[in-house]
Amino acid sequence: MAQAKYSRIDGRKSSSYCSTISIVVFVAFCLVAIWTLMSSVVPDQNPDLASEDTGNEVKQMVPENGSRNFKGSSGDFLEDSTNEDGNTGNEQNIVERESGNRAEENQDEGVKVNSDDKSESEEEPKRQVENDGEGKTGDGGTDGGAGEVMDAKQTEFDDNKSELVEGEKKLETEESNLTEEKKVDQPEIFPAGAQSELLNEATTQNGAFSTQATESQNEKESQQASITKDQSGYSWKVCNVTAGPDYIPCLDNLKAIRKLPSTGHYEHRERHCPDEAPTCLVPLPKGYKIPIQWPKSREKIWYYNVPHTKLAEIKGHQNWVKVTGEYLTFPGGGTQFVKGALHYIDFVQKSLPDIAWGKRSRVLLDVGCGVASFGGFLFERDVLAMSFAPKDEHEAQVQFALERGIPAISSVMGTKRLPFPGAVFDVVHCARCRVPWHVEGGKLLLELNRVLRPGGYFVWSATPVYRKNPEDSGIWKAMSELTKSMCWDLVVIKKDKLNEVGAAIYRKPTSNECYDKRPKNEPPLCKESDDPNAAWNVPLQACMHKVPVEKSERGSQWPEQWPLRLEKPPYWLNSQVGVYGKGAVEDFTADYRHWKNVVSHSYLNGMGINWSSVRNVMDMRAVYGGFAAALKNLKVWVMNVVPIDSPDTLPIIYERGLFGIYHDWCESFNTYPRSYDLLHADHLFSGLKKRCNLKAVVAEVDRILRPEGKLIVRDSVETIREVENMAKSLQWEIRLIYSNDKEGLLCARKTMWRPAEVETIMSAIS
């Protein structure tokens, strides 16, 4: 166009006129050059502003449905996911970039992400490709019009477009070649390293291919499980039960409890699971609020979250709990330490310096914990306490503990073994727990002997230790005879003058010499075939297991002091084969390295999780405890659950200075509703589908997860899609969904939503 115009002028004008035109053209050309230069330079002069604008744009780009194909590069994860909102105008450059570099690739990988509100996301802004480029505007003159200028710029862009694409390809190639050190600040969903090896474990256990019989059976069970289906595939109802918002299915099975022939051994406080796991949702208490964050929660919680006042009425004078306006407050006392738990903890340390809180003694079992103030203040001494008490007339004591952010489970010492391995607790503590240790051949005390580590201590702080009335004196005499026959050494008896209580501290033997010298085999030694680690629904027996003495046996040596024991493989792993098929030490190390990588590069930065609001964490399928170990520097505690059909690695977890429990996820967990801030399930659900109703498992997840709590699932793509559909039907917010080959990752946040329909659970109605 410009050339045609200029050709008409040349045949009609004089030379002077041509000179004038030449000057005008020259000046116009200079102006265009300056304008072009300024347009390409200005954006680079304000990188902070551009970054801020992009960052604001990131927060608003929240996908709700569907996902784009994504080439699984850990460094590219947030860049792609945060620009996915269907705004094609803003994504023009990204579409061009992906179409130029990835359109020919056949891929089944995808990612969706929702960034958290309240500044929870730490995502980096996406780099944008500048369309105007740099350099010359092209050949030919101009008349200074805006149309010609834009045409010239468009011509230049067209000429250099291929160069930009090539530059982007080169940039991506350079980014992919970055070292791991340079990528440390970029969130990774499936970090490199041991990931591929670790995932082989799930394949090995579950089988590379399922059978047609299995697939057909799973489909039949799935169809039978759902009553009605909506667009998401599932519908839900609220549980109508006597326990209301405090419903624990396996502890509130009133139908089964009414049929018990006896309750003399607290059978009515033990687990009695319904024949079919419920698929209804537990209602929220009226006035429920998001829990107060740790450490403030140790001192006070919202009253309406646990609206029970019985303990405040009967134990208020002992500083258990008090009602203070809209709060329940916890002065830090208890029956045996009215003047405060920290003073009592220090009293025990002074009575026996060898107990060495937080060094030699790291993992403790607190029997009859009350509201768990003892365990709550042991955190200040680097001690992790597994606290438990029954769901009984002491209304909601364990629920108080969990709401405060203190580890606790609902359990009782009745007719069955506790769900822990043998010889794992460094210390067992009982402060006026009113357990009749001396009756029936000392059966209950012998159960503590089973779970106590050789050389570990039993701290008994109860009235028989320091009171001399006939009843207490009789109990003390019986306990003295029993502990002596068990070869427990009474190390020290001390009285706390401030609290006016006393404590007797016993030590379990580290050899079998005393057992062999006893005049009578009472209590008897257990049979050689009796496995001390067998603990799921195993009846109690009044016998003792021999102490391991071979150097290669677990329990023959005390673990390394904390925190060294967290990272160092246990000495007794050397001759064993690990879960992943290699040497156990190699497996242990690879697992720890893997989870440190995942947590630091993905969970802490790439999920949009505000970790300051996370306190109670559960790993629903722990292996070596690597996930919990990787969270060591956060102010959280992790309940490591080893499913009963998984390799028994729970002793390793305790050896590391962590704790956990055995459980069958086809049944409900022994905890109150709304107990945990975050649940983590690594390749759990795909295995459960073979023998459980997956909808019931998800209902259990909803029960124990707090509103606004997070669920992180790592599993097969097929299973991830099922869990995603259920989460959507629960009105949960899908925060992130990612797939890489056949593996998937899901992060979802529970909401306050409860359905309108009600389902009556007849087994839980009084």
C-alpha cells in the first residue's frame, strides 16, 4: 500500500518538493523508530509492577471443571496451572507457545489447581511472551499515519514470529536442564529421585493387572452401595444417631452393645463395628467454628465445637477444664497435677534424671489421659505422647484433647490387646487412671509390659503410692508383689510436695536372667509361638514375652537419642528385605529422601495450604513414617496408620521416635468427628476398593476431617477420578488434581456443607 502511494507522487512533483518530502519521510521514520524502541523497552523498566499484576491475575484464575493437557515438568507446574481459567484472550501467548511446542505430542497427563484464599498460595507468576519484539520495523517508507505504523509493526512481528518460537523452545530446553539446586524454590508434584522406585511398591502389592472377576465384583459392589445418584454419581444423607455430632460408628453400635453377655471387663467400651460401614455424614454441632490454632488451642477452644460441660462441673476444682464465656479453658492441670502439668513433668525428671525427656525418652503412652494436658505440655520437652481414654461417662475427654491439638484416641483396656506393636514405647504413664492393674493375674499390667520397650519406664502416679488408707495400702501390696514377679525394678518413689502426690517409677528388665531365676513361673512366660506384635483384635493373655537379647533383634538395644533416631535406620534392619523389594536400609533411606523431596518441593509450596493452620495430621497409609519425618520442623503431629493388610512397618516408625497405630480402613477409626486438619493417603484407596465399599471409606474421611481440612491423595489415575467425583458430590473444593502417566494426585478441601436428607442408623439409636 505504501509503495503504490509513493509511485503516484514521484511522476508529478519537482525536485525541491521531493527534497521536502525526503526530509518529512526521514523525520517520520525517526519518530517511528523512537516509538517502536520505547514500546519494547517500557515493559522491562517495571518488572515488579508486571510481576504484581500477573500475581493478582494468578489468584483469580481458578479452574472448576476440566483440565488442560500438561507435559509433566516439575518446574512448569505452577506456570501452566495458574493460567487455566478459560480466558482465551489472556492466554493467547500461552496457547501459541504450547501449540508450537506441544501440539504434536501424544500425552495423557493433566493438571488442575485452585489457589488458596487468604494468601495461602505462594505461586510464581507466569512469564509472558512480548508480541512486539525488538529490532527494525521493516523496509519501505511511511507517511506517519497510525495505520502504516501498525502495519509495519505487524509485518515485523510476522517476520520474527518463527524466531520467537525458536527462542521459546530454546528457553524451555534450558529450563529442563536446570540442576536440582536451581529448582529448589519451584514446587514439584512428582519430584524426581526415588519416586519411580517407591511407586513400584504399590504395583507389586496390588498386581500390575486386575482380573475380570475383580473388576466385575468391584462394579457390582459400587452399584449396590449407592442408593441414589446425582450428576456427580453419588448422593449423601446426614446420620440420624443418638450420639449426634459425636458419632463414632464402632463405639456407638448400641445394638451390639445391648447384646453383650457381660460388661465387667469394659466390653461395652470396646469396638463393635456395624455389619455395614455407614455411608451417611455426621452433622456439625450448632454454632461450630473453625478451631483455634495451636498453641493457643492448648489453653482454650470454642465451647460450641465441643459443647459438653460435665467435666467442667465434676473436675473444675482439679483444673481440668472450665467454662469461660464462649470458650472452654484448660488451666493445664489434672487430678495429679492441679498446680500445672509442666511442674509435674519436671518433678518426674528430677525424681529420675535417667528418664531424660526428649532425648532418651521420646515416645510415651499415657493411659487414662483425661483431657491430655500431660501430653500437651510434653511437646515442650520434645516428647510425643500417645494418649488414650475410653468414651465413657467422662464426657468428651478425648474430644477435648483433639480439639486442643493434642494426640489422643478413644480406647480402653478391656479384653483385647492395644492396637500397638510389642516393645515400642519408651515410657508408659498412668496418673490416677484407676485401672485395676493387680486383678486377674495382672492381665492389664502385663499388656503394658508387652508394649513397653526393654529398659523402658512405667511411671505410676496414683493414690496407692502415697496414701496409707486400707484400700490404697492393699492395692500397693498387691502391686508390689506383681511387679516383683514381673521382674520390674522399682527404681524410685518420690513425693511432689506442691501437688501433694507421689510417683513410683519402675523399669522393665533388659535380659531374661530374672525370669529364669523366679521360684514360680507366675506370671507365666508366653509361648514361643505367641507374636508380641500381633495386636488387631487379639485377646489379652496373662503372660510375658521374653526379652530379645541377640544383637540383631529389635529391642536388644535402646534406640539412638532423639533427634538422631529419626534419620538413622534402625540397627535391626540390616538383614531384612524392605517393602520395596531391596535391602531394608536402602528402602528406609530412599523413602525418607523421597518424602523430604515431595514435602519440601510440592506439599509446602505447591498445594496452596496454609500450614500454620494445620496441627493434627494423619498419614492413612504410613510405610516407614517418611512423610511424618519430613514434617519434623513444622508445629504438627502425625498419626501414622499402618493398615492391617500392609507390611507391618509400625515398629520402625516407633524406632524413629514417631508413633502410630494399626487399623482396618473398612471400619471406622477410634476418634471423634472433626479430629484432623489434614489427611494424607498414599496409594491407599486403590487397594481398599478390592475389599471395602469406597463410598463408606470416603464418608469416614469426611467424618474425621475438620471443615476446611485438607485431603491429599496419591493413587492411580482411575482411583483419583473416583475420589474426585465423591469429593465434588460432598461439595468439597478441589484444590488441585494432577496426573503423570498412570499416577495421580488430588488435593481437596472439606467445606461446611451438610445435605438436607437424613438417614437413620438403627444400630446407633438408643
